[in-house]
Amino acid sequence: MVHVSLRNFCSITPKFRDYFKLPNNNVLRWFPGHMNRGLKDMENKLRSVDCIIEVHDARIPLSGRNPQFKNTVCGIKPHILILNKTDLIDNKKLPDIEKVVKKEGGANDVIFTNCRDEKCKGVQKVLPTVMQLIRNSTRYNRAEVKEFSLMVIGVPNVGKSTFLNHIRKSNIKKGGGAPTGAKAGITRSVSNRIKVSTDPLVYVFDTPGIWTPYIPDIETGMKLALCETTQDHLVQFLNMADYLLYWFNKNKQFSAVE
């Protein structure tokens, strides 16, 4: 019996799928009603907000960020991007990721975090960075207001509520301000303000995770599904496993099966 390594086999038979196809495109059109209501609520509260904090998954720094945010809630307020879950990626790639994200634009600053790490230096940088941005900006109708209000936004299940609870616990020694969970869609409406700091006095609005109403292509949708930003039943585990195999083959990442 002849044993051939997968790498050698692929050099003999290099033909893999050129594209990935799903039985249906439900994942591209997942935009439940609470997301539309949530986006409108966020827009209505903008006059009461000094800075936008967008949280996204560091594994997919460009895929799936909602372009509607740039045109609505982020367009007129200082805006920082937090790329969370850095414990799940190779940290040597962070400088390259930061370059690409900044080149794409849409945020005043980029901060990497692992919000499950109580000693995360990235999380500790967020509030000072936000305050500096606010002080360097025009607050318009809020110029005479002593307190500061922030709004945390992003697609589902990227760690928005975990981030909020982390900075709340770090600054005022209280946790449990926002509900969290391991699946998409735990937060379904814009919350009342949650105090996260007393000096300076800072409050945060937690918001529901909001997808773009239409995902541009299957691969973007599958990356979002693999990172658990959508409901599993829309894609199904078998399809996710099949896409992962397709991606490994396409990118010649064979070490996982050697």
C-alpha cells in the first residue's frame, strides 16, 4: 500500500473547487426586524452621544463591517474601532491588520482587545483614547454637558456587551451591566445608559448587533457564520465545515490534516 502525504497528493492532483456554493442564500439576507428597529433607535439617540465605539471580530477585520454605520451613526461623531478576540489570531499579524484597516478608513483609531482577559492592555487604552477624541472634537449641542455618553455598535456576537462589562468593572468595580451570551442576538434593543466611569463621568449605550441588510457575497457570509455572528440554523454546521475545507484547500493550508 502506497502512503502519500496530502501535500504530495495535492501536487499530483492540484484541482480544487474554484468557488463555494451554498444550497440557499439565506445567510446573505438575514436582517430580522429588531435590527431595523435597533438601527433607527441608534440614529435617534445620536444627539445624546459624544463618541461611537465600533466592536468587530479581529479574525475578519474587513469582512462584514456594516457599511450603514459609516453613512449613519458614525458619520458625524468621533469613532474608534475595536478589533476584539485577538486571543484567536496570530498576534504577529496585528500590525499588518492595523495598516489595512486604517487604509480602508472609517475610524479615528484602531485598538486590539481580548475582552475576556481582565488585564487586557487594549481595553485599558479605550477610555483614555475616547476622551482624547472627544476633547479634540466639537460637541455641538453637548458642549455644556458635564458627563459623556458613548455608543457601542457592531455586528452580532463580536463582544460588545463583554467589552462594556469589562470597562465597567475596571473603572467602577461593578460588572453585569449588559447581558452576554455565546450566540448571536442576545442584545435586541438599544439599552438605557450604563455607567462605566465616575471620573470622568461616562455612560454607554449598549446596542443590538446589526448586520448589513445584504451581504455582498457567499464568502463574506460564510466567514461571518464561522465567527458565530449569525444564527447557526441559517447556514448549518455541515455547510460551515464544507466552507472551511474549501478555504483550507484554496489557500493551501494543509497542515491541519497532516
